[in-house]
Amino acid sequence: SSMHITLREVIANPNSLSYFMEFLDRRDRSLLVQFWLTVESFKDPLESADSDSDAPDNAPFPTPGAQESSTSKEDITMIYELYFAAEKPHPALGAVSAKYSTAIRDFATSSPDGAVPNPAVLRKARRSVIRAQRQVEQAMEADFEEFERSELWFRVVEDVTTARGLVA
């Protein structure tokens, strides 16, 4: 009897996450989880809800204040530098469509460091990051199916069972 464990549940549990990372590492795809976690770390709760929706790319979004704008610009620039600045981004990031990676690059490389970005441009860039994260999550789902058949899976089941406070 196999219990249903989701990708997000595994990512949220530090022990299981380490097994999933190990699995992805063997396939040279651990960058996917790193990217996903990086984006997750700076999203605000509103965006977490937004990333699950299918709102069009130009749907209205709360307008950030100047302080948030500079933080967001730093976040997006960091994501660009970590994941998309290389001439040839890591093959695992092929999961991210050119539309979003280009929007992230254009935003990160367009305005001078001190400048507060135009709110509409910032919104578009943030949304591109969130959508890129969703594409990466979909790519990880495919890996996750194979992970469930790997020898590391039973350890995940033990960890999650313990975390849920259930007796196997």
C-alpha cells in the first residue's frame, strides 16, 4: 500500500529534500530544486497564490512601494546571475521557456543598479520569475515520478510518515 506523497511535501521536508536532491544530482538536475527554492524564498504570500493561478501575464498585481521595488530588483537580478547569466544556461533550465528567461534577463540587465524600476516592468519581471518557477516545478514532477521508483524513495516514505505523525 503506497501512501500518496506530493513533490511539495518532499521539498518542504529537509530530510526528504536531501534524498530528492541526491537523486536529481545523479542526473545533473539538482539545479531545478535550487532554482525553485530560491524563488520560493523571496515570494510573498500573494504571489504564492498567483503562481497557482492561470491569470494572464498582464493581469493586475499589487503595486509595490519603492522599498519593495529595490528588493525585488535585487532578487530578480540575483536569480538572473545565478541561473541565466551564463552564455549557455544549465541544460536542466531548458524547462524554462525563452519568453520568461528573456524577460528576466532583460529586466536584470536593463536598468542601472540604483534606479527604482518602473512598477509595470517590475511586475512583468516578477511574474516571469514566478511562471519560470512553475515550469521548473512541472519539470521536477516528471523527475519525481522516476524518483518514486528509485531506491531512495522508501527513505522518503519513512521521513514523511514520521513527519505526519503516522504509524506505517
